[in-house]
Amino acid sequence: MGYALSTTIDQPFDSTLAATREALAAQGFGVLTEIDMAATLQKKLGVEIRPQVILGACNPPSAYEALQAEESIGLLLPCNVVVRSVDSTTTIVEAIDPQTMRELTGNAAMQPIAERIGGLLQAALDSLGN
């Protein structure tokens, strides 16, 4: 089993990052955290990488349901969505596959939650190509 849902977009990084935030919101996700990896690594290590941002996205009703099924699931929340530049005109958007939660916990009650969240994340990614 892979651990990522992914799409490649023929758009620059900045516009793809904005579109990703909008696509997540349209699917009921809020962005709780945002980590600018390029800026952080430049500041802390003096190294340069292509633009890359990690969005910590959360769908509150599903997060609550997951916590009811598996008390320690907070270790795997929120859903990380990474937007990273390949070059000046191509960007990759990746999200952790929520099936990872079910696989790691071994808790069958997580299956319908993982399927629903996976569908929402995939819909967000699919909308970026339109």
C-alpha cells in the first residue's frame, strides 16, 4: 500500500498553493498549520530547496469521529498536504492517504472514516487539474 494521494499540476507553485487551499476548503477542510519548508531550512540550515509548503488540513467532523474510534489517532491528525515545486511551471500536490490510519491502527472502525476522508482529499486534488 502506498501512503500518498498525488497529482501533478502544470501551474506555478504560488498559484497552485492558493488553489490547493481553496480546493481543501471546498471539501470541508480547514488549514490548521502551514510550514514553509524552504524558508525554514534556509533559516535553520542555510540550505536552499525548491518551494515546498506542508498544509496541516483538518475536517473537524471526521476528526471527531476518528477520535471516537481510536483515542490515539491524534498522532496521525491532521491530514498533511504537501505542495512542492518541480520547476517554474510544474507543481506536485500530495496528501497522505487516510488508509494509512486504518493500516497503522489495525482498527476496522477507521475504515469508513478513512474512505470518506480519502474521497474528500482525492476530490480536492482532482479539482486542481480542472
